[in-house]
Amino acid sequence: MLSAEIVIHNAEKIKNDISILVESLISSGVAIGIAGSSRPCSGSEHSFSHALDILCPHPALHGEQCGVGTIMMAYLHNVEWELIRDALKKVGAPTTAKEMGIEDNYIIEALTKANSIRDRYTILRDGLSVEKATELAKSTGVIE
């Protein structure tokens, strides 16, 4: 969470000072090193991104997809997902399917299949129905 907090609290500065982003990446690397795996930095948002890579004929960049995934996963975790969305907007990152050039149906399908991508315990562990996935993506503004 430290890495995310660094980015969220400094989103406006990142445009002009990439060293802030590097600090966040180093913090993530330390967490990975301590854990001995990428688990601390690769959860449900990454599974969502990998599902998009499999399903979507023209996926967006991995980081863009993870950012959009993080908005939705934060919503599921009942944390302030709007802060994440707003930070992404400040740095010019996409926050919607449309901005990533991905059709809404791929977002829904990726949300319903993300739990089967990796053997990791995440907020998506039990999977989402099409109805719940649609509600999630609409509630966060990822799709219209």
C-alpha cells in the first residue's frame, strides 16, 4: 500500500518529476523481495489485466489495464476508489474502457474470468457473475 500512497499523494508532481514514481517502484520491489514473490504487488487487478490480454483482440498497455482494474478492485475492497481514479486522471492515464480503446463486453468478461487466471487468493477468488461484473464496472464509471 505504501507504493500506491506515494503515487496517489504525488500524482500531480509525477508529470514533472519521474523520481517520485521511481520511489514507488523501489518500494514495490522491496515488498516483492521480502515476500519472495510478486504477490504483494500483483493481485486481482493484474489477473483482470491478464484476462483482458487473453480475451481482447487489441488490449491496452498492461499498466493501463492494471490501473483501471485497481479502480474496480478498490471499490470491491470498500476503499476510496475515487482517489485512485483521480490520481490516474492527474497523470493522464486512462480510467475507462473507452479511454483504453476496449469494448465494454471485454471488461465484463475479463472480470468474470479473472479469478481463474492465477492461483492467488484475491477479492475475485469466488468469481463475479455477469450481473455483478456489470454493476461493478458501471458503478466505477469504467463502462457507461
